[in-house]
Amino acid sequence: MPPSSPPPKNSKVRGEWVVKRKRNPWVRRIAVVTLLLAVAAGTLYWKRAALRHYANDWSADRHLAHAERELAAGNHRVALSRALTAIELDPRRIEPLRVLCASARELRDSRSLVFATALAGHPEATDPDRLDALSVFAEVGDERRFAAVFEALPESFQVSPEARLLRLRQRLQRGEGAGVVAALKIDPELLETWPGPRLRLEGLWQRAYPGDDAAAANLAADLLEQELKPDDCIAILEGLSQLLPSRIPPRSGARLLEALGEGIGTGEPPTLRDTLAIAAEPERSEAIVASVVERLDPGSLGMLCRWLALLGEIETILEVTDKPTGLTDPIACEVRARALIETEDYAGALALLSYPVDSSDAVAIAILEAAAARGLGHNSDENAAWRKAQLAADSDLTRNRYLGLAEAARRAGRREVAVDAIVAACRHPVGLLPPAREIAWVMDDLVKGGRANDLLAVLARILPWEGGEPALINNAVYLSLILERAVGGAAVEAMKRIVEAHPEEAGFRNTLVLAYLAAGDAEAAIGLYPEMSVPGSDEEAWRDFSETRKAVYALALAENGDDRRFRQVVETIDWDSFFEKEGRFFESRLRPHLESEQDPADQG
């Protein structure tokens, strides 16, 4: 037999047979799949930013579509939440900003100013976007931020009739009604660009002359004689329905009635003609009221009661609401309770309010309970009613009810309740507050009461609106330093800008010194004082030092090791002049220096 050749590679010898090993096909497939997965993973790794971008775009689109649907349906809180998510996913887009601005405006959310600023300055903003954004500032009356945003916009927009009218609206909100009317008389064409619904809300004819119903009625008559849109006419007439007929001059009442006769007032409030008829012919007042009571159906009882209350028809209100089966209209119930309080039937008012109608305004009912209890001299019940009103305002997360509560408490002489309501309004998540000048009295009371935390909360809420007001910034920074909530470096930068702009204000410089000390820069702090400044060295200059400035100066001297002058200053401080937390702060900072560096004569 010929010699056998060696077995081929990858074979196995069994006896005299040579068997080739077969490669498993699954091994090859697994290797290919692994290789493809590795390539795909590498591609995903290098393309992850692009994929994340596409995923965010898709998710942002979904949230935006949902937000726009909810906004159209009037569900502003849901729309706001969805739009916030959309803009977080894609901050470059303008569409979510439009929803945010519209929703926050309807909710009276304090963030509406932030959204409005962003919308007005967006590179894709259109003129309607800018008008919508700026109208938020006009409504609030934030003059500084309105001017800052307005002046940053294109000049072509600023000179447009719509923009010029917007500036007038902003002046109107600030109470410059007479100036606005004068401007409209000079440039009457601006009225043609005034949106009808906005006219209804702002009440140009009435706000132009606050408290002067006669002038407002005359202006309304003048406006109706111009060529206005029907919606504008109805808006003016709706506003007039809130005026006392006795305050409308008969001639204006007759002119307005004539305008109604020409069909201008289609859709006007049901009692408007009667109001104007009483204004035109006061001697027929009793007969007109009787005809209205007879004419209106039971379903209009609430509206009728409001109208009668406007006329001061207390006896008629009590007559039409004296139902044997009880009142079912919440407005009628509220108006009847007020009428009972007017006639000093406090027990009857409390009995009525003890079982309020469903859907009654809980805050308004509690305020009326407080008035009735006060009339009876039941102090504990009155206090309980004010607390009840506060709790009812707490539970309303859709509106800020504290401002109305504060005004009612202030009228009732319960200033402390009013202050608490304003503080609660500042802590409430929604609702725009009045300008700082209108609640300055609250801040004064908080300072006198030593309520530093509450004062800081008020300032923190107001600052986003009136951030350019140096006194507000100074007060906020000072309080933050006293309460040890401010970061020294940030406080220094904020106060340096203010001191540079207002070098003559010693109070601002005092806060900057305290900020430097908080930041650990004692040398910069002492450098802000003149070389004098110890008792006896310059009596005139020293006389201008407040107790707060003395305490800050003493602390600066101590931190710089000037023990002699430090002690001279500390001895002059009247510690009773500080509010509690302020005095505690300075005492805790100055006492260690007094204890660690005693005079040699006092030792041993």
C-alpha cells in the first residue's frame, strides 16, 4: 500500500477514514451581527447629539401642540405647564413663548413679565407679538421695564400707531388719565387702533377721570359720537352701567340715550337704558326702578340686585330678596347681606351668611361675616371671620384674592389683617401686585413690626417688576445680609452699581460696606468712609449718622483692628432703635470684639 499522506488541516482521523470538520454556520452569523451592532453603537455614540436634538424636537412639538389646544380651550394652567416643558426642550422657539405669555397673562401670574420680556425681544417676534408682550407691562404699570423693552425694539415699530397707543395705555395704567385724553384729542386717529375688548377692560372713559363720573360720562358721550366700531361702543356703554345715574349729567344721559336709540348699543347691559333714563330725568327715578323690578325675570335676580345696589336702593333690595323659599342666587344672597348690614340688622346678616348658597364667593362671604360680627361687637367672631377669609383666599390657586381682602380689612380699620393679606399675596404663586408705591405703607408697617422675613418676601416679589428701583434693591440686599441669606460677592456687585449711580446716598453706601464685610473684604469696607467719623471729631457729619450706619461703621472699624475708634462709636449706638433681628445681628457681630479686646484697665 502506498504510504498515506498526512491528514488535511482541520480534519480528524478515525481509523482509516479522514473526516473534515465542518464550521458551524451560527458562529459566523453571530460574529456578523456583533460586528454590525458595534458599528451601530459607534455611529450612535458619534451622532448622539443629533439624535437627542431630533428627539427633543419631536417631544417639544408634542407638548406645544397640547399647550396650544389647552390655551384655545381656556385651560390656562395646563397650557402654561405644557408650554414650559416645550421651551425647556427647545429654548430657541417662539411658539411656546406665545403660549406662556398668553396663559400667564390670563392667570395674572407674576412670571408674565419675564415671558413678555422674552417674547418682545425674540429674534422671530412679529409686531403683534411685541404688542402682546408690551401690553402686559402696560397693564401692570411697570414704567421702567416698559420703557426699557420698548426702546430696545425697532424704530419702525415704535412710531407705528399701535405702539404709540400702547404707550398711552401704559400712562393710563399709571393714573395719567387726563394726559391720555388730551393726547387722544390731539391725535384722535389713535382711537381707531384701540382694540375693542381692551377698551372694555381698561375703561378709558372712566379711568381718565378717576372719581369724576360726570367727566367720564361726558367723555363717553363724546366718544360715541365718533366713528367707532360697534364693539367699542358696547364696551363704553358696559362701563357706563357701573356709574351712578346721579353722577351722569342729564345732558350726557340724554345724548347717550339718543345713541342707544340709533342702534349703537345692541347687546348693551339690560339695565343700561334705565340707568341713562334716570340720569336724563332724575324725577322719574322711582317709576323707572319699579318698572325694572317688574320687568326682569327671576333668573336675573343677581344682576337686578347689583343694579339696585349701585342706585343705593337698599329697601328695594330687601324687598325683592325676601323670598319665602330662600335665595338660590349667590350674588343676590351677597347683596342682601350687605343691605342688612347697611340697615344695622347684623343678626339677620349673620343668619343669612351662616348658610351660603352653593358657588358663593367664600372670601366675600367671610368679609361680610366679619362686618356683621363687628357691628354686634363680637370681637372674637370678627377675628375668626377674618381668619376664615384668609383661609378661603389660600385655597384659591387660580386667582390672587388677597388684594381684595387687604382693601376690605383696611377700610374696616383692621390694618394688621390688611398687612398679613398683602404679605400672603406676595407669597402666592399667581397674581400681579400693584406698583410698590401703592403698598409702601405695608413695608413701613413690616419694618416697624420687625417682620424682616415678610418684608424680604414682599421685596423679592416686587423686584422683578420694578427691578430698576435702587431703593428697593438696597432694602432687599440689606435685609438679605441681616438675615444672612445673601452671598457677599453678589451683594457687593449689586450695590456697587447703585452706589456708582447714586454716590450721594449714604444709605446705599452703608449697605455696600456691609456687603464688603460679608464678603470678607474689610479694607474695601473701611475705604468707603471719610477720614473723620468718630464722635467729637466732626459733630456735623456725625450727626447725620443713623443708628444703622453707626453699627455698620463700628463693625468695619472692628474688622480693621481699630479698637479705639470702634469703642467710641459703639458707645453712641441706641440699641432700642433696631428691629429685633437687626439688633440681634449687630449685637452678635460686635460683642465678640468687645469681649476679646477689653481695655487694659478693665483686665484683672
